[in-house]
Amino acid sequence: MNKCVKCGLNFRSVSGFDEHHVGNFKNFGANRKCLNPEELTKIGMVEIDGAWRRPMTADLVAELYGEKQTSLSATGGVGTPDPKELLDFGTVVSGGKR
């Protein structure tokens, strides 16, 4: 979590944290301010479990939760490796010899 020490709000990502600071850096940042919860909602952020974030896109939700799960399945990329495809480094016994 990324907590703002100025306003006390928590953010799920650094980019969300950065996005809630607005204004320019003239006068050593004196022109910058934190957006309040109402303003964060207006720019499209949502608060989930006490942390502000951008909502997930429909494509990402579908991929993560099943509709387009090919990239997360055992055949699509992430999954259990085929033991025949693993490299065999042999068995190391005491003394470092095989």
C-alpha cells in the first residue's frame, strides 16, 4: 500500500498515489494538493478494502476470472511444467559429487 502522509489516504499503486497529487511544482510544491475522495471518484478511481485504485478493465477481469483464461491455464503459459521437459541436473550427494 502507498499511504499519503499529507491526506492519510491509501493507494493500491504508486501511479494511483501520484495521480491524486495535482498542481505544479512552483514555489517548491506549494501549489500542489491532494484530491479528496469526492474528486478521486470524479476522475474514475474507486475505493476497495480501504485503498484507492483504478478499476480493472473488463478484459482483465475476464482473463483473471475465467472467460479468457487461456493465458493462465496449464496449456497457455502458467501451470504445471511437463516433467519430461525439465532439465536433469543429476543428484548431488555429500561432498558435491554425483
